[in-house]
Amino acid sequence: MSEFVPVIGLEIHAELKTQSKMFCTCPNGYELPKEPNRNICPICLAQPGTLPTINEQAVKWTILVGLALNCQIARKTKFDRKNYFYPDLPKGYQISQYDQPLTYGGNLNIDGRDISLTRIHLEEDTGKLTHNPNGSLIDLSRVGTPLIELVTDPVIKSAKEAKNFAQTYQEILRYLGISEADMEKGQMRCEANISLQAAGKFIIEGSEVKPLLDYELNPKVELKNINSFRALERAVDYEIKRQGEALANKEKLVQETRGWDEDKQKTFSQRVKETAADYRYFPEPDLPPLEIAEDLIAELTATLPELPQSKLKRFVAQLNFQPEDAKIITSDKNLADYTEQVISELIGWLTSLPETEGTAEEIWVQEGKKLTKIISNWLISRLFKHLNEEKMSIKDSKITPENFAEFITLIYHNKINNLSAQKVLKAMFQTGDNPIAIMEQQDLEQVDNEQNLEKIIEVVINHNSKVVDDYRAGKEVALKFLIGQIMKETKGKANPQTIQKLLKKKLA
């Protein structure tokens, strides 16, 4: 039997956070109001005699996404009517784009491999259906929200690659500042097209999968109802397994739409998949074609920010972060900006202190790796813990970059030990106060006076003669006990490394 390989393509919808809707002046339904069916008008509902108008900002933002993903920008484009009947579509059709999308081609590099794109086009969103045992409820507040749809070529090779693509695309949308793309809120929705084909018996040309010789392609399945990246990966993995088992058992596969059941962790059949002909596309008669000027493209190109993948490379190459730490930090633009501000403030703190020798550049060359490691540890491991517990983002934190840099300076210069530093960070998070003030208020400054420490060590040794004998007999655990007793006597303010050095010297 031939080996079958997965052929995967993604369709990702993302709502744009413009002030108004796509074709009317209603407030954007991007953030759904608490009460259903608000922010709707006769244009949203396609009442007789109403005419849509194009949201210029939405057009510009779609072009901006296309530029960020290396797409070609159409100089002439138009909108089309996509006809289908569903309760969340009050018009009976959706204004979308078909054969002349705003952007086409392009690619996004995922883990060293370019994933080619078919298109990114602009359309309007539908309403939201909520199902319960007694029936279905509809909220039309979202109807008409500007929606961009990205379609990849069928070149994705695995569930993991599909998830990584979607996550990276979300990061780009957030860096561009055009959408939060929050999947839990429905601001970003992923659909996956999956088929299994016999290896060596097909080719992929652009957006098409073509058979070789007399090979008959297996039908594809479109997966819907996916509301998280984890669900996307699991749903694609499940579908690959399901289709593989069906082919092994000589079962006939059908082209269909399937949903993802999060509770059962499996896909289920919804309906036979439509084709483009079923939608009866035709040019939208109420909207004129658009011509995109070269000046506009140049203007938008100039506004492109540093994107997450470029920022990640710079954080590793120039700022000395470990790749895994840089990936976490640059996945959130606000966090990346915060981190860069911390570094800037940190250099200022270090150059102003007599304990640090050298210019800012010399300090960074000599100590950059050590400093970024301290920043990463306290940012990712410690500060994240407080943010997650309070369900906050870094932009909502009371800890300013300047105060966090001052905090890192205290750790770098051994003014405070790990235990006390955790107490200071917690107080900073709760109050926003600067670390030195907190350290002084709570009497947490590290005890570094070796003469004072030696006196305490002498007392602890005299009171624990049996433990001392155990250590001298080769029991290393005894040393840890003695260090613990000394830390207790210093109220946790001593440096454990200093204690260990002095203790070993005394017991030698």
C-alpha cells in the first residue's frame, strides 16, 4: 500500500478593530456588547433602498497585512457577492472578494520553511449563533465587522506546523496594531483543509493539488469550530489519523465540512462541502471597483514596524538573549517593548553606580549575556507568575521599566538575595513602589559583612556539633542543614554562596 502524506491548508479569519463597520457607520462589533443585537442598522441588515460604502481604513489595513507577509498588492480590485443562506447572514449573501483580491501570493516563514499564501482578502463578518438544547439564538451585533481572510496554499505538512503558522500570524496582526486576534473572543477563527494523498502521486501547483498520471485524489475535509491553537493542532492530528485509518480499511472518504468537539476530542460531520460554484459569486453591484495607487502602497510600506520574527533575531544577535527566551518575549509586542526599555534603564543605572566600571558599551560587551539572563529569569519565571495570577498583561503592570531595571541592578550587584528579591518583586507588583524603598522598609538588604557572618557561623557550629561531625564524615546533606540554620539566623538576608564559602573554610 502506498504511503499517504497529509496535505494541509489554512483559512484564517481575523476581525479588524476599525472604529466603524465595513460598509456602514455603525460602531464596530469587534468587541461584542453585553446586550445582543446592538450596533445594527438598515445597511447591516440589507434593507431595501440601502447602499453600502467602503471602509477606507479596513482597505489600508488589509494592504498593510499583505505587505507584512510579502504579498503582491492588486492595483485593481473589487468586491463580490457570495450567496448562501444561513441564520447569521441577514442579507442572504456576504460581501466578500473572489477573483480580484486586494492581496495575493506572499509567504510566512515557519521554523525555516516558507509557507506560501494564496491570498489575503477583505470581507464582512457574519452574526454569532449560540446553540442550546432548546434551539439557537442569534446576535447580529457582529454583522458587518471588517474581516480579513488569509488563505494558505496546501503546503503545510503537519498539525504542529499549522499551529505555529496561526500563532505567528496572530503575533504579526498584533504587532501591526490592527487586531487583537483573540481566538476566545472570536476575533480570530481558524479553519483547516486536510486530505491524505499517496506520496509521489501528486504535485502542488500554487493553490491546487494535482494528480499525476491516473492517480485519483482523495477528497479533502474542512475543519471548523476551532477556538484555540491547541484545539487546531489536536483537530488536525485527529483528522489525519481518522482519514488514515479509513484509507487503510478501504473506506470511501467524502468531501465534507467537519466540526471539532472539544469535550470528546474528535471531529464530527456537519455537512457536505460546498464548492465555489455553489456560492454563485458575482461582482457586488452596489460598490465600485477600487484602484490602488502606488503612492498609497509606498506610504503604507513606510509605516511597517519591526515584525516579531525580525525582532526575535535582533534580541538574540544584539541583545544576547537565549533563543527560547527571546521567542517568549517577542511573541508579545508590549512585552518586547517593555524589555527594551528595561535594558535601556538598566544600562543607565549601572553606569551611574561606582560598583560598575566602564562605559555603557563596555558594560554590555562584558556583561550583556549575564544581564539578559537575569532579566529573562525574573521577567519570565517570576513576574509572569504574578501577571498570570491576576490575569493581567505587562502593559497593566504597576512595575515601571525603570523600577524593574533598578531591581535587576540590586540582584546583579548582590545587594539582595533570591528569597528577599522575591518579596521585593511581590511588593513592587502590588504597590508600584521602587525596590530600594521596599528593601529598606522591610529590612531586606543582603548581609555581606563577612566578619558578622563568621560570628553567626561560629555560633551555629557550636550548637550543632553532631551535624558538623556528620559533614566531616562525608554527609553533604549536613552542610545544607547548617546553611539553612545560618540563613535563619540572618532572617534570610545573607548570600547562600558566601555562607557556603565561609562555612567550608571553617570546617576544613
